Amino acid sequence: MPSYGTASFHAQQGAEKALKALLARHGVPVERTHDLGRLLRQAENVSPGIATRLADADALTPFAVLTRYPMSTPPTERAQATEHLALARPVFEVVAERLRDYLAGAASAT
């Protein structure tokens, strides 16, 4: 039986790490949290509009603990996992866009 919950967990983790990268790039102390809503609110200070634009990603927050506490969330179906990946994708895209110049500069410095 496939474990679609793992895909949801990784969608959450990817979104979380992308937001933390944005915060770290701007010198914002990165909290030990899995709460995407909280991270988005922090990111708003360095990237105005991001919290509103990516607010739907907060729905991924419960999946941060899925592999640690499997009984904490109901089983995830394929369609749900697909939705979760779709919620994470804009986080990656927006953060990549906001870090594009910084990353391009780092690449040319090597």
C-alpha cells in the first residue's frame, strides 16, 4: 500500500526549508518551528506580500509531524498528496524568485 502521507510530509518540509532559507538570507533569526503560517508572517517583514500570496501553504503545517507521530493525522490519499504538493510548489517558486539575484551573485562569485 502506497504511503502518500510521506509525500505530504516532504511537501511541508520543502516549503518550511524554503521559507527558512529566505529568512536566513535576510538575517532573520530562524525559529525552530514547523508552523508555515508563523514563518510566512516572519517572512512578510523581508518580503512584503508573501504571507498573503502563500497563505494556503499553511494547510501543510500538520504534516510536519506525520512521520514522527503517524496517528496524529488521518491517512493521506493520493489526491490529497497531489494537492499538498501543489500547495508547496508556489512556496518554492516565490522564494526562488525572491532569492534569484542573490543566488545568481553567489554563482558568479565562484
